[in-house]
Amino acid sequence: MKKAFLLLVLLGLLGLVGWQVYTKLSESGTAGPRPRQKPAVAVETQPMRRGTIRDVGVFTGTLHPRSRFVVAPKIGGRLERLLVHVGDRLTPDRLVAVLDQGEYVQQVEQARAELEVARAQLEESRSALEIAGRELEGARALREKQIASESELDEAEAEFKVQTAKQRVARAQVVQKQAALEAAEVRLSYTRIRAGGGGADSYWAVGERFVDEGAMLAPNQAIVSVLDIGAVIAVIHVIEKDYPKVEVGQVAAVSAEAFPGERFAGRIVRLAPLLKETSRQARVEIEIPNPDARLKPGMFVRAEIEFARRGDAVLVPPDALVRREGRRGVFAVDTREMRARFVPVTLGIVSGDAAELLEPPLEGAVVTLGHHLLEDGSPVLLPGGPTPAGAKP
């Protein structure tokens, strides 16, 4: 009985000591782990807004003349006069250069003289044919009266046929000599080299000069180059992603470094049907009216092409877009609980200063800075805003 009592007292003392130890540990905070609150993340936000957004492609390129050709002689000879210089504007059929004409003038005179000889021979053959015709008629009359023999009639007929053939030859020689004269005159005209085109919007000008007066030229040797800059062509190249958006007839705004602040209206006139394998780019040509010839071939330009435009779209800053687990979305801020919620979104047009949200419909503010530290449901701290309940600032 006494032993049982002592045992109970010992157990009571042990329980009391254990309780005191537990109390001390609890007061010192080492009684056991407690759940830790995540610290609030300081972020910056911007409100979503509604407005107009444009899908605009910006490309760089070079200006080219609308057309270009090289003036060259069809015949060889010494360049006697060069009547144009670099930059000169050419009127239609403008005389550009003159070759030495002496040799070709002599050829024309010789052909003209040969033509006169051929015409004289034709007249002679006509007279001979008339005589042969009268003799044939006389022989036939005498043969009918049995005065002339059959051989005499045959001889007269043969002579008539000979003179007829000679007249044909003489007539053909006249045609031949006439053609030779015309050819000589054409060659002579080649010594006067003309250039320049027509068209109300044309502006033909000399681009380069390759020879000087006195030079001996071979046929087809370049003298000057001529450009039509009444309109210029901006050549740009588009990548595969933008190629389906480009269409002939689209309007483009072109700017040049030579004219800061100015824009020139152009229109796409040609689109290559292929992309080069080396660059995966396609050639696009934009025609720009240039009536005052301010734009020059070779200038570096930028072209802006509007592919699409949407009004009353839900817009967020591009900085608000993030990826989480392979999904594109934004962190929308719950201002009551001061927490950020990750919302996957479907994007429309994305430009340099805004991105269009198609789905789901959203309102309020989105995180634009600090979202790399966020997870879905993370507490956030806004500049000048309240601290989330239960979160460490």
C-alpha cells in the first residue's frame, strides 16, 4: 500500500515537471514548427485599357528607279559630241550623243548614186522592151501575109522575152538599190543617238556617264545610263512569318533618313512568289510617286505596312505577359486580398507598346514589374498600398 502511494506521487511529480518543460518551450517558440507566411512581393501594376491597336510591320530597304537602261550606239565610231551630263533631265527623244558621220554619209551618197544607175537601167530596159514589142507585132503581121518566115517570127518573140526579163531584172535592181539607200540612211541616223521616254509622270535623268568626247566606241558600248525617277521602287524583304500578311495593293508609309520627320505614301506593286532558301525571305516592291525627284535611287528607307487594325480592344502592356508551365498569361491583382492571380490568356495583336487580350474578359490591373517572383496566389505589395493580411511586408 505504501509502495503504491509512493509510485503515484512519483508519477505526479514527473507530470508536473513535464508540463513545466512544455510551457517553457512553448514560451520560447521551440515547441514545434509553425506554418510560415510568404512575404509580400513588391510589384508595379498598370490598369488594363480599351483602345485601338494596329498590327504594323516595319521593314528596311533600298530605293531603286522605276526603270533604268544604258544608252549605247548600234554602230561603232568616234564619239564626236556628248550633249548630256550627270543629273540632266531628258525630254522625250532628246539628242544625247553624235558619232562621226563621215563614213556613213559617204555610204548614203554611194547608195543614192547606185539607185540612180539602177533607175536609168530600168528606163533603158523599158525602151528596149518597147522596141522588141513593136518588132514582134511587125513580124506577126508579115507572117500573116506570108512575107516573113517562121524563123523570123520566132526570133522576134525570143527577143521580146529577153527584153521582158531584162526589165524585170532592172526593176528588181531598183528595189534593191532603194533598200540599200534606206539601210545606209538608217546607219547614218544611228550616228545621232537619242534617249528619253514619254509619260505624264516620267522623270528621265542621266545617272552615270561612262565615256568622254573623242573616244572610239564599239557597237553596244555604254555611253550614259538613264533613270526614270518619276516614281521610285522601295525594295524590302519579309520573313516567312509576315509573308502571308502581305498583299499587292497594300498601302505603305515610307521614310528616309535624308528627310527626317517626313513620310511618303507608297503602294505594294509586286510580291515575289518564293522565299529564298538562303535567307527565308521574299522580295516585296513598293512604288512611291516621286514627281519632284526628291527621293533618289540608293537611299536607305524604312517602310511601315499596316496588316490589321482593331478598335475597342482590351489592351495590356507587353511587360505584363509571362509564361507559367508553358502557358502565356498575366498576373491580375485582387485589390481586396492584395494577391496576384495567374490568368492564362489568348492574345491577338501584339505591338511595341500594347498587347491585345482576346480571352478571357478581364478588368482591373495587371503586374508589369516583379512578376518573375510571383506564383498564383502570391501576396503583393503595391507602392503606397496596404500590406496583405497575414503577410510579412
